[in-house]
Amino acid sequence: MKKTNIALATAVTGLIALAGTALTTTSAVAADAKEKCYGVAKAGKNDCATKTGSCAGTAKTDGQKDAFVLVPKGLCDKLAGGSTEAK
């Protein structure tokens, strides 16, 4: 194979790989849409600060109304006691 053909084949392969990576990254970002779901976290399993605690993991009771966990968008409304707003 000639040197120019090898260089061209390498360049085309690289562009195809780059395009595949871009498509995978774009769909991963879209699939990664999350929302805060209040009132469903177990004690000590919340994702971030609450009105009564300064960091993650500080929920004192199961289902604490101001403690949230991140869930896929649209799932919170289906969970018993779940709300997208703190109460």
C-alpha cells in the first residue's frame, strides 16, 4: 500500500472514531437528565444539604421532607411520597 493511502486510511478511521465518540457522548448527556426528588431519601442517604443539615448523608429520618436524592427525570412523580419541591 502506498504511503498516501495509509495516511488517508488512518485519517478516515480517526474521523469515524471521533464521530462515534461525539454521538455516544451526546446521547449519554441526554440520558443523564436528573431531577431532585424530595421526601423519598432514607435516613442518612440524602444527596445534598437540607434545611437542617449542612451536607449529604445528614437526613435524620426516612422520608424527610427537605432531603432529596437525584433520580432520572420523570421518576419522582411515580414514587410514593416523592415531590420535586421541598415541603
